[in-house]
Amino acid sequence: MKTLFDLFPLLLFFLAYKAYDLYVATAVAIGASFLQVGLYWMKHRRVENMHLITLVLILVFGGATLFLQDEVFIKWKPTVLNWLFGLAFLGSHFIGKRLLVQRIMGGAVSLAHPVWWRLNVAWTLFFFALGGINLLVVYNFDTDAWVNFKLFGIIGLTLMFIIAQTLYITRYLKPDETWDED
């Protein structure tokens, strides 16, 4: 359910694009992002950083798209978002006591520092690459292809990366020594 809530603005963007055009879809995404942040705040009395960053970026890039009637601004938003995530993962190598990937996943899994380090580097490179791939699609394909890539390509690549990461992590997990067979 959380994943669907997180993807809510993207799904509405996609549906609005298919029904109307990129400008209507951009306006819908802006509204959906406001709604997402508002609903989350009403339920939890706080806002998730990812939702807030996405809202600011959709306001800036979506607003520029609507104001200037130029599609390129909204098409750059996924690149900027992914590069910001990449910078956050990279920055965690220098700021704080734990790497960002360890802060995110550390409650679920216990790994040695070198494994956390490699995972953090992998996420850093993944986000930078994903931003670059988005630009390749923006400048080499039409808007229809970009919208499809934005929904299916980015999500698909992310899922494949998560699966690869999971397979990598399983090599370093130790069996629970306190588990008793009955």
C-alpha cells in the first residue's frame, strides 16, 4: 500500500498524459504531489523527505514547464531527483557515522562495514546512471517514449537493481543462531 501511495503522483501523471497531454499531466502531478504530502501529514503529523523533495522538484520543473510551455523542464525532473539521491548517498561517505544505505536498511539487516560501503557506492552509481539514462531518453526519443520510460523503465530498472542488491546481500547474511527447530 505504501508503494502505491508513493507512486500516486506518477500514476496520475501517466494516466493524465494518456488521456490529454503533457501539460495537463504536469498540472495533475503537481496537484497529486500536494495531495500526497497533505494526506501523509494529516495521517502522521510529519512529512517524508522523499515526498517533500519530489513536491519541490515537481513545483519547480513542472511550474517551469507550464509557465514557459516547454516540455524539457518536466523531462529533466527525474534526472535532477535521481542525481540528488546519488549525491545524498555519495555525501554519506563523508558526513555522519553511518552510510545512507545503512541508515535505510540497517534495521532490517546486519552487514559488515565493507558490504555497506559497496552497497552505498552501488546505489550512488545507480542513481547517477538512472539520471543519465533519463537524459538519453529525453534527447533521443519522443515524449510518448519518455512518458513510458518514466513509468515503466525507471520502475523496472529500479526493481532489477533491488533484486540484484538482494541477491548480493544474501551472500553476506548469517543464519540466525538463536533459531531453534521444533
